[in-house]
Amino acid sequence: MISPLASVHPNAKIDETAQIGPFVFIDDDVEIGAGTVVDANATICAHTRIGKNCHIFPSAVIGAIPQDLKFHDELTYTIIGDNNVLRECVTIHRGTFSKEKTVIGNNNLIMAYCHVAHDCVLGNNIIMSNTTQLAGEVVVDDFAVIGGGTLAHQFSHIGSYVMIQGGTKVLKDVPPFVTAGRDPIMYCGLNSVGLHRRGFSNERIEAIHAIYRIIFQSDLNVSQALALINETIPQSEDRDYIVNFIKSSPRGVIKGI
């Protein structure tokens, strides 16, 4: 159902089961999937794709052009998956020539006044608390929880199952499974509570903890720590994820306490 008070471009493709509220503006080349709800006064800009069963709250702006002076109106996209909740005044900008799209996965909760800048890539089941701000080309992996007022520097990478303290400035990459906070940001321990809630066994958590004791609580440099992990920690998906995350980090990861 589309409110007669909404402004919808004739080229927009909106599923007949979607609900479009009054004073919504939907631009050219927009696609909105089945069951999605767009509340009053939201703006969906050109070249945006929104999946099924999303809920976009009042005054959100999705798919606006980037705040990047190198952007010259090239054709880029905003891709949003299924079952996402975008609360009041969320802003998500479309991609630039760098990656050509900003991507939000599935089952994410992005709370009020959050910002996701151009070319960011968010995975699935992420929670971004109020006023979190992601600069351009930030990557956030699945099941991360980001506390309110967090500021993430451009090109930062936040790993899966991370818990970041509210008000944190993310200036380095945050490896998976950890809690991080303070100023400057640092490793504050394993996100044990979050891992238990997600069904991790005690044995699996202890194996992850053993890896981070080597990384953050030994006197080894990063290369030495990773070599020791490969020698002494049995191979697993978790071990490989942590090691490859750190190896592939051009910014470097956060430090220990």
C-alpha cells in the first residue's frame, strides 16, 4: 500500500505488499521488496535496493550521494538486504567509484541517528547503537555490537562477535570475538558473554582465548605471535579467521591493555 501523500518516482519498483507512508519520497531506480515498511517522511534516494521485511523509520535518508569531494555523480548503488531495522534519522550513503556500492546485509538493527558512509560493507545480525558514525569504506563483520556514539575511522575493519564500548573512537582494526573500548581504543578481553549467548561452547571460547593470550599478553611482536599460534593452537575456522584478519590488516589492530 502506498499512501496518496507519498511521492514515488514512476520508475521505482515497489512490491505490492510493501507499505509506504505519507510524505515519503522515493526517487528514480529504487527497488523495495515484499513486506518492507517505509514510515512517514523517510527519503529513499536513486539507485537504492531494499530487500524484504525491512522497517525504515521516520526521517531516515537512504542512498543519498556521498559526502566525498571525489564523487562526480557516477552510477553507484546502495544495497540493503532483508529484515533490517533502520531507526529514526539514520543516514546511509551510496558508493563511490572506489567500490561502487554501499552494502548492508540481513537482520541488522541500526539505531537512531547512525550514519553509514559511502562504500561501507556491513554483514548480518549487527547492532549499531544510537549515533554511531561509520566513515567511508568501513567493514563490519557479522554479529558485531557497536555501542552508542562510536566513531569509526575510514577503512577500519570491525570483526565478527565484537563488542565495542559506547563512545569509542575506532582508529585501528578490531579483531573478532573481543571487547574493545577506552581512549585510545584497546583490547579489553574476550566477548565471552556475547559468545555464550550465540551458542559458543566453553571449549571453543577457551580456544579463542588462548589465541588472544598469545597476541595480547605475551612479549612477542605480531609476526612472532602469529607464528606461535600456528605452531601451538590446533587448526580451526576461528583460528584461521583471527590470523587472517590480523595478517590482512593494513591499518594494524588495536593494542592490548
